[in-house]
Amino acid sequence: MPEIESGVLTQEIAERSVVSAGDYFNKTTGEQLERECKEKLAAGCRELVVDFSKTEIVNSVGISILLGVIDSAQGTGTRVVLSGVNAPTVELFEMLGVTRHVEIN
């Protein structure tokens, strides 16, 4: 069953964890997502899915935090997938080089 903690939804399926980025991915939601992801990585998660399907806006601080999460995941050999990303955010991630480190679907 999914857990909701301060606007960040988390769902675990075997060694795969899905964490929602919320509707506005900024410092506050980014820090919540970072905490959730670090807990999942420490628990042995092998695939981390960040769900952006409800996210309309991503700011620079949120991206910075996301890059830290990606770096932490890569350090443990965990695959990172960004799902449900809207077209403008995909373009932003491409411009910033985020797409070189993750899969987007």
C-alpha cells in the first residue's frame, strides 16, 4: 500500500521504489523526495522511479537536489528512472544534462 508523507507519495514493488515529485518540485518537495530516496537506497532499492506525472513546475533548487539523488543512486548501483515527465521539463532536463544519467519514460 502506498505511503503519503508530507506530499511525497512512495510505493514499493520488490526492489523497485516509486516516489512522486509532487506538483511543484522545489526546495521543500525536493528535500522530502531526497529523504525518501535515501531511505529506499539504504534499504536496498535497485530501481528508483521518480514520478513527475503530477509535476507542473520544476525549479533550479529542485533540479540540484534531484542531481544529488541521482548521484547517490549511482553510487549504490541503483538505476534511476524519471516517469511521467512533461515535454517542457524533458527539454529542461536535456539542456542541463540530466538525461545523460537517467532513463525517462
